[in-house]
Amino acid sequence: MKTKRVIFEGRVQGVGFRYTTKDLARGYDVLGTVRNLPDGTVELIISGEGGEVEEFLRDLVEDSAVAHHITDVRQEEIDPLPDLKGFTIVA
């Protein structure tokens, strides 16, 4: 099981980024959360088998409807979060 914290920079708020991310997650065996941060970035916590996580991130960054809004992606592997269930948008 791999868990990552990913920060997306660019025009990622107000363009449906969180909803696109949640919709895309339905096609993968992943758990997670996505939320807007006060500094204008979006934080994604994503957990699943390594291949699923990497494929999901590649699809989001390269092929999704919001990919062209992303100017930078920072990611770090973090300890698994036992409370993750499904995939949710955090207000």
C-alpha cells in the first residue's frame, strides 16, 4: 500500500479540479481526499497499490480535463492513513 500527499499548483481552484479528481478516482482502486488550500493550491491524499496510485496521478496530470491548469506538482510519500474510506472532497 502506497500513500502520497500531492500538492498541485497553477489555476487549480475554481475550475472543477476537485470534482474532476474525484470522478477520475472512480476508475481506480484508490482511496483519498482532495481539498483546496488557502494559498491557492490543491492538496490530494491518495492511497492504494503502487501501480494504481501512479497510474491515477499520471492520468490526472497528463490526460484529465484539468491537466492544462497544472503548472507544478509536488509529491511526497507519507505513512498510510487508516481512517481513509472511499474518495472524498474535503470542504
